[in-house]
Amino acid sequence: TVDSSMFFWIVFYMTEGLKFSESSATLLAMAYDAAQVLGSLLSGKASDLLGSRPPVFFVMLLAACFCSLSIVAVSTWEALLPVIFSIGFTTGGPCMLMHTAVAADVGAR
């Protein structure tokens, strides 16, 4: 899935492309995971308030596109932290919305 491939790519990109140490790269990858959890919780709450998943899904994926494009513009640890956090936040929500929708549909049958 997108979230797991992004998680592994982030570490590879920072160690090979930006020459970060492995410890720095894994700390930033942990920020990605933490942001995914937060994005999942808030997107679920937003979809409950709206009563519909598709608008939340679309807005977060659109934001994820812009956030993902911005990663090539930064190269310092301090600048990458908010970018990687925003990528995790905007990809975590749609992934969990898809997983829960599939689980709910399968469970209803």
C-alpha cells in the first residue's frame, strides 16, 4: 500500500539521497507513523461529522499530493520534519478510511 511503501522510501531517500544517518532517518520515519495515526483519527472524526467518507478522502489525498511534491524542495532535518509529518497525516487518513470501509462491507455480508 501507499503508506507502507512511503514509510520505507522515506528512510531510503534520507540515507541514500540526502546522506542522513540511519538514526536521523528512522526518527523522521517515526514522525511519519505518528502523523498517520493522528490523520486516521481526525479523518474518521471528520467523516463521522460529515456523514460521508468520499469528501474527506478526496481532500486528504489532494493535500497528500501537494505535500509529497514538497519533499524534494527541502534537504535539512528541521525542514523535513513538518513535510514528512504532513505527508503521514494526509496519507494515513485515506488509507484507514479505505481499510475500514472494506472491513465494514465484508462484515455486512
